[in-house]
Amino acid sequence: MTMQQRGTRESVIAVLEKAAAEMAEHRRGRHYMFWRQDNEGEIDAALANGPPFDAYRDIWIFTGDGGGGVASAKFGGWAIDRLVSGVSPQDILAMFEAEAAENIGRYTEVSPLLGVQIDADCPLGDGLVIEPEREELFARLMQANPFQRMMLPTGTAMLRQAYTVIPAFRQQAERPFEADASVTSPVWAERDATRRRVRLACLLGSGGAVELPLSILEPNRDACLVAGEGNSAGRPFQAHPLISFPVSASDVSEAYAQLGDFREFDSLARAIDRLGRARLAVSDVDKALELGMAAEIALMHDHGKSNTEIRYKVGHRAAWLLGSDPAERAVVFEEMRDLYDARSTAVHTGSLSSKSKVDLASADALVARMLRAILALGRFPVWAVLTMGGEL
């Protein structure tokens, strides 16, 4: 059958039966690949000229959030993949017709979690999961392949976030293109907010920085009428982690859930973000600035114009939040005041004093501990009660 001839349903089935028979003769993967290279285009052309495929040769495919484009579906490659899986030609046609009738696009945004080496799969609900780096070499290479230009640190985990697009496609003759002609769920803004929440949860479970600078669109592998792979979302690519730190899936899952329930999320999110920036800082000055701001945001979130002696209050509140007895509270009080002093000096002079007592590694651990304690409460403490010895 040539490309100019219009096929029938029977002729399409015959093309697929012939392809299945020829593939069965190739016992080695190398021979199969050569056969596929030589025949995929011809099979694609034959299917595109016969029912039910011919009605969907050139369609507008919606990729979500108002995006999309004209595409020629790759019927040949899709059908061959089904044949390899053992699906009969008749069932392949039925699968295609069912997909076309449903008209729902299913995609996944895959984001490398730079700085995170997670110990197990971490499902977070609603089609969201963090996956560890694959152990088997080939699987690991395939997982990282879309991001090969980024030179992912060893052990980098992947965040996978599912979304749907309805309708998945439309035939071009239906009406002029309209950006709002499809519905995406969840929309990009919601997916991006989820990525940011995942980053915060990972920061609290890790000793290092965490960034998600890029997401790659991955279509449903079983679908034919969807867009191919490509960039779907990006953020300014600035400093990023070069090392992946071990993170517990259970710790991340717990922090992620707690962040979703936290009443004054925005304030705590800013504090955790500053902790992450501190871990990316090149100089001790910048690290002290960021850690100091993280501590002040968390401990002085109710600060008004009438409040004075911030240095004292920061140390006092941290002491009562973290200390279990007078001796421990005294240590926390001094460490937090040392951090605040370093932060103030850095703000005003652009450098740290040679007399500074701050230990930035210890300060990082102290700030992270403080943020985790606040998160576990599900709200900010009532400081006036806490600092008088009251219950959290």
C-alpha cells in the first residue's frame, strides 16, 4: 500500500499482522532495532491513511496550562510498541479508539531534586512521589537522560508530579485555537507551589541545600494522542547544590504533611527558604546573614514597631523553645545571640568580626532544629506564654 492510497480497517490490520510476523523472526535486539529503523516510517504512513487513525493525522495537542501545538501523531512507533507487548492488531485498534473517545491527556512533570539523595520511594499523595536514583546502571542512565546537560550530582532523587489535560486534543477543523479551550488539573501555579513545599520539606530533612530548577514534561507512555517529551517549566538557574545529601523518606513525608497543615505557612516558608540559601552561600558573611534572617523570621514573626531588644528576644525565645532545662536554655540563648550578633555585623559592615563567637555549622543545625520544632507544633508558639515557662 502506498501513501496515496486510502486504506481500509482490514488493510490496517493486515499491515500490523505483517509487522508482528516480521518482528517474530528477529530473536536478537540488534536485528529488531535494524528492522524497526527500516520499517517504522512505512508502517506509520500506512496507518495514517486508514481508519481509525486517518481521522487524527494532524491534530492540535494540548499540553496543559494553555500550551499546545499542531502535531502529527506517531502511529507507527506507538503501534509497534503495543505489538512488542503482545497486543493483537485488533486490540491495538480498539485501544486507539478508546483513547480517542476518552480524550484525556495524562502527563507527568519530572523534576530533579538537586541536593537530595533519598533512601526510598516517598509517595506524597495526589500523584506526587519522590523517587531515589535507580540502582541498576541502565535504569539510572534512562532516569537522568533528559537532564544530562545539568550534570546531576550522584544520587539525585526525582520528583514526579502527575497532571491531566481535558481535552487532550482537538481536530483542527473544529474551531480556531483558544488558549482556554482545555482544562489542566492541577494548574501550573498549584504544581509549582507543591514543588516549593517539597523543597522546604527536604531542606528540613537534609543537612544541605535543595533546589528544583527545571521540570521535564513526560507523556503517558501508553498513549498515542499526546505531546512528546520536552521542557515544561523552568526557573532562574543560579547557584545550585553540587552534592546530594542523604535524606530519609519518612522525614520528608512527615515534614511535607506538617507544612500542609501549618497555619502561618508563608512566614515559616520564608524562614526555611533562608536556611536553604545559607547552605548555598559561598562566604561566611552571606551564610551568617541568611541564618540570622531565618532565625529572626521564625522567632520574631509577630514583631511590631513597639518591640525592642530584638537580640534579647531572639535568644530568649529560642532558649525556651528548644531548651528542656535551665542549663540547656542558657546554651541555646548564647548561641542564638552569637548568631544574631554575626548577622548584625554582616549587615552593617559586610564582614564578620574577628571577635565573632559564631560557629556557622552549629548555627545551621540550631536554626534547622528550631524550624522543625515550630513545624511540629502546627503553628507558631504564643511567645508571651512560652517565655514565662508555659506549655508550648
